[in-house]
Amino acid sequence: MKTKSFFLVQSLIYFLFYNLALQAQGTIPCSFFPSDNIWNTPVDELPADANSNAYVQTIGATKNLHPDFGAGIWNNAPIGIPYVLVSGNQAKVNITFDYSDESDPGPYPIPPNPPIEGGDSSSGDRHVLIVDTSNSILYEIYAAYPNGDGTWRGGSGAVFDLKSNKLRPDTWTSADAAGLPILPGLVRYDEVAKGEINHAIRFTCPQTRRAYVWPAKHYASSLTDMKYPPMGQRFRLKKSVDISGYPADDQVILRAMKKYGIILADNGSAWFVSGVPDSHWNDDSLAILKNIKGSDFEAVDCSSLMLDTNSGQAKQNTNLVENENRSGFDVTCYPNPFHTELNININGIQGTNTKIEIVNLMGETIKIINGKPVLSGTVTWDGKDENGNLLTGGVYFLRFKDIEKIIHKKIIHY
């Protein structure tokens, strides 16, 4: 008979090997969708949804927020949804899907022994998330099982071009019930360690409506009562919620919930937010997030941001416009659009220019290219922010300050 200590040792060995595999994932070098994508757009100033109170009551106003990720183990597997990075040279394998009419066909670049949500023996959702970092392509599989001969099978699968705003076709699922990508909505330790999450966060609730709202494309319910939230419904942590007493890492997560909100992606437990398992998480600190209750959230009406039902591009709240070059001052940027190298040719600045900045559509400085006075010449920028990360594709502005005024020059990164 196998003893309790045997199973404990077995679980420990499993966890150690699996955790090493997770640490080998590395930091994701590409961005998730253009900067003006709905996932990356703040919702803190949008109006509340007309059905907000009903939605919160239905999900559970007294239910606690639950971080469904961490450094620990549950049922002999790390807690959370893992991912794996591959290069463009990764060999692709054939895969078949149960819901083939709503899945992107294979082959998929599945490496040997990829991390599976819940572990190899899991009977749960068994998500496999793969990022082709060479081409910025995301592959996601639900109910992924190896066949033993190098091929795979899955419930459903979806492929997302991370440089594009394109959404799934209407009524199509993905690896998630709402037809949304999973990985862009996960809380990752690397972004928390940097002090900012700049995207919406994935969450689940027990019962949803037979409906979906932009940017979701699929429902998974037969319920029609308006008290049930539709797939894709955005919520946000209320401004009035005091987060000052929470641990620093928790505050990063809670600030993101206030600014970017959480997005309903699947049926599941109430107010469960998703993240990536990582040995660096402090599970005790994450547990304090459970002090947040459903009543601390409100549903958001995002309809004013939609430009096209088939696109995730969101209308941006910005007053930035490109200034006309004036006499005596000239700046040219090439190539524009650009990817990894932008040449900025400057002529005629009056001598009081202190820096050349890159700002996003919200007017926030994300890179100081040059902090010294520049009268003329060419400066080259590699398309990376202050942390050395390549920018998400989208529209940005070069900001110049001279003796008379501030000049903005529009640039496009892809």
C-alpha cells in the first residue's frame, strides 16, 4: 500500500519538475495586440452599464475576489494557466478538434512536453498556450491531449495575430467560451514586478446570458434573463475602493482592475481572476485580494469605444494631434510605419530642446530617446520602451519641445 508520505514526495517531485518548465517560459518579448486594442484601453472614465447592479448581484455581491493563480500547487499541479514560447522554427504538428467548424485548423507549433493547465493528468480545461515569438502569433488550445504519435487533439483551437486587431468570426468560440484570447488577459508576475499591468484581466462567473458583447464572439448559455451578464462584459473596480493598505504586488493588480477592468471570458467560479503560475508569487499576499468583494465592482458600458464589430480597435480618448511643421523647423521620420528601427531627422530646433520623447495616445511618456539638446541631425530609435520591451503595434507620437512650442509628429509602429 502506498503511504501518505509517498504521495507527498511524488507531488513534490512533480511540482519541482513542472515549475522548472514554467520558469523556462521566459518573459514574453512581443506585445499583445496594437496599443489601441480594446484589451489595452482604459475604461476607468466610461459610464457604468445600465444593468451593472443586476450583474453584480447575480454573480455575487458578497462573493470574494479569487486569484486563480499563484506559486503553490493544487491537485498536484501549479495554480494558473501556463504558456510556452517557441521560435518560428518550431516544427508544427497536426491537430484535430471536436469543434472543428469554429476552430482554426492545424498544424500548430506544439513543442515536446508543453505545459498543460492542470498538468498532464488533468481532466479540467487543459489549456495549452503557445507564443511564436518570431512572428508574434498566439496559438491557444482547449482540452488539449497528445495522441502518443506526435499528433494532438483538442476541443477547440484559435490562432491570433498579435500585431492585428482582427476578432474571431461571429458565433465562433476560441479556446475560451467567449471567443476571446486567453493569454493577453492573464496576470503575469513579470508585469507585476515592473509595477504596471496595462491590460484588462480575464475572469469567470457561474452563469452567463445567451449573448455576447464586443469584443466577445461566442456565448455558452441558454439563459436569457437580463440579470445574467453576457460574455465579454467588462467590469472595473470602483474608484472609491481604498487599496492603499494592500501589499505592493496586490496594488499593481488592483490598479489595473480600476483602470483597465476585468473581462468576462468563461463560465466558472464567481469572480475568479486568471493568471500565470510562477514560483515568484507570494501566495499569502495574493490571498489578501480575497478581501475584495463583488460589490466593489461595477459593470462598464464599452459600446462607445467600438469602431467596427469585427475589429478589436478601440476609440482612444486623446487630444493629441500632429502639429504642422513651422518655418525653420523640420522633422522627418523614416521608415514610417516602422518596426525595429526609426530614423528621426531633425533640422531647425532653436536650441532649447531638452529631449525627444515617445508618447502613447494617452499622452504618457514611454521612452525618452535623447535627454540632451539637439539642434539638428539624425537620431535612431529601436522601437523599445524604457524597460527595453518592443512596443505594441499602433499609433504613437514623437514629442519635441523648442523655444516656442511643443511639436508632435505621428509615427506608426507595427
